[in-house]
Amino acid sequence: MKILFVMPSLDNGYWKKLGKKVGPKSEPLSLLYIATYLNKNGHHAEVVDCEAEGLSLEDLEAKIQAGNYDVVGVAMLTAMYSQSVAVCTFVKKINPAIKVVVGGSHANLRPKETAEKEDAIDVVTVGEAELTFMELIEVFQGRKALKDVQGIAFKDKKNGEVTVTQERPKVQDLDFFPIPDRGLLNMKLYRPSVSYYRRLPAYTMITTRGCPYRCTFCATAKTGYRMHSVSRVVEEMRILVEDFGAKEILLRDDTFTLNRKRTIELCDAIIASGMHKKITWDAITRANLVDKEMLTKMKEAGCWGMHFGVEGGTQKLIDTVKKDSTLEVIKNAFTLCREVGIETRGYFMVGMPGSTPEDDLATIEFAKDVDPDWAQFTIATPYPGTQLFEEAEQWGKFHTDFDDWDKYLTWSGFGDDGLVWTAHGRSSDDVKAMQRRAMREFYFRPKLILRKASNFDNLPILKKYMVGALALARS
């Protein structure tokens, strides 16, 4: 069968406000994994990224009409809910016979509600969709019944009854899935956020899936941990370098260093392959999962940047969201990175559950104290599938319908709309202003400005930094 996977455009106004060239365009790896698996098993799957390619619905219509597709799969994240539904509806108007399947973090976490509400959607996938999609094709070919496919939700078009089938077990050996075929994309269109790279081209990879920790704001909390083999990771790096000219690779695992032994082995393999002389890379992990020996090895293997989720600047705040760490441990991680010469990025939140304005100010001060090279201050938002969503009314209140998904934005401080939710005792205006204040206070410090100016040896990145700085100054 012929399948088209669609990444809808996501325009929440934030990137326009900061300047289009500041915002990221990341490869839709989840769609690539599914499409590649289908192609390896005798089908014809393509991927279109409306955001990266700048495609309107009319452009998409022309492609669908010319492609004669049997199935269209649409990515659905919470903040792009309406865009995803618009694509599904548009596809059905073009050709009602096309089967429309949605997946992604939002559909995965609210499958019954999504299938029940949206008539243009034939099937919602739940969990990893590579194997699920293979079985759905059998259904669409008349060789299997929908009710026998694990990991889906669907609505009976006659009586409106929604069925959610048995959960599909996770594939434990991630090497079972082939390396994503990036030839399905125009890779020249992709570029991370300015703080995520020093050289272009810079592309993304995933070497693990899941996270066993229990952070209440995170939809991947308590989802286990599975790893690609070391040899598989090095091979994918080689492909990115030799076939696509990558100079940097961003490892987007939720908790890259969870398995210390594997991290060291991977670094040794990167060095043995000579890949450390061809690319540099960065990774995301927790502050309690690094030590000086490991970081030194990572630096030797080409790691130039580490990303740490800090969240709050008081012990009360990080305990409330079950971060399972301490301010001392967090500060030590930044210190160790600085000692071995690895840049750092810190992720902080304002408006957290149980927070006061004074707590947010403490978070800003803590950010300045640990002094990462880059910092991000987002607004605490109770996304579906998180413990915080389930406890949202215990910790605060919704200011709109809880299912007004387009307003679930962590950068609302730079937009015109009010927040979808605030903690008790907080207002939208107060939290939005705190986000803007945090960014300005952190980035407009003379110490940081001098460090940035002295370290920039890349004129294009300096220009991007200035665009972001000017936007912050105007906010």
C-alpha cells in the first residue's frame, strides 16, 4: 500500500515573535521510524513535513491528489491538535476513501477522547506505532479485523461506540527497528535552536527510548528504558556524517547517561571509529547521573554540550514535582561540566505547582548561580498523560476548557493569550511576566554577555543570538 505520513505545521505565534530564524526545525524522527519500517517490509511510505517545507493545506492537497495514497498518517502533539485535526479533515474532503490514522504524544495519551470527538480520524495509535501500522495495513487490505490490532482506538461509524484495544507490548530490542531513512526528507531544511549547535549541518538522533524517573510534569515518566546497541548508534552517526554531511549530532534521549557502563562503552566506540574527529555532539540527562570520569570520557569522544533539567530553584519546588534530586547535586553537575570543558544548558520552569512569585525569583537566582551557558525558562503546563494533568485542579485551576489544547504552550509569556492553567494564588499575567523577566535577567547580565561575545567565532550564530536578544528586549 501507499502511505503518506504528515507532520503538520506548528505555528503558535512564539517563533514569529522571536523571529522565524531563531526557532528550531527538527526532523520528525518518529514518523521516519515508522515509514522506514514499512518500506523495509514491502510498502511504499513517504514523509512530508509541512512545517519544515512551508506547505499550506492547499500545497498538501496537491501532493495527496498526485500521490494516490491509500493511507495518511498524521502526527498529533498537544499544542498542534487543531492543525492535526485540520489535516485529517482536509484529507477526507480530498478523498473520503483514504484511511486516516493519527499518532503522537497527544493521541497516544488521550486515544479514546480523540477517536470519539474527531469523525475524520479512522484510527488512533497508542504507543509505538511501527508494528501497529503494519497490522493496520493488513486491516485496510481486508486481511484482519480492527479489534484484533493491539495498541489502537477507533470509533464504530454506525453506533459511535469507541473501542480501545489491548496495549501493545514494547519491543525491548530497539535494534529490531531499522535506522531511520533520512533520505525521505530534505535534510537541508533542518536546523536546531541557536543554543543547540555551534556548526551546521546539525541533526538529531535517538539512542534510547523511555525514562524510569517519576517527574510529575513529564509524559515520558515511568516508561522504562530501552537502548540501541553501541554498534547501531555508531553506524547511524556514520550515516549522518557520510551521507548527509553532519558536523554535529544532537542526542535527544530523555536520559542519555542512565546506564553508565553503556555510556562509557559508546564513547570508547566513537573514539575507536574515529567519529570523534568528524563530529561533535551533545546530550540530555539528569544532574544525578553524571560524574567527572564519565564527563571527561564524553568530552574526549566529542561531546561539547550537556542539557540538564533543573526545574525549580528551591528544594520545595523540585520535591513537589518529584524530581528526586537536590539543589546541591544539580549545582555540582554544572560545576563538573565546566571543569572538563563541556558547555551546559539548564531548563527551568516558572509557575510550578505550589509556587509563589518569590519561589520563581529564587529560581531565577539559582539559574544565575549555577550559571549555565544557556538557560530556558518555560511555564509549568499540565500536559495530558502527566501526573500534573491528573492533579491539575489540586494544585491550581484551569482558565479555559481543559481540552483547549492549542493553549497548552510553555512559551505563552511571549504571546497574547492567557495561560490554560495556573497554580493556586497565581495569575496568567503574573506568570507570563515572570517568564519574560527570567529570560531578561539571565541573558542580560554583563558577565554572560561578555562570555558570549568572547566565545563567538561563528558570525551566523552571533547574528541569531542578537535576533533573540533584541526580541527579548522588546518583550
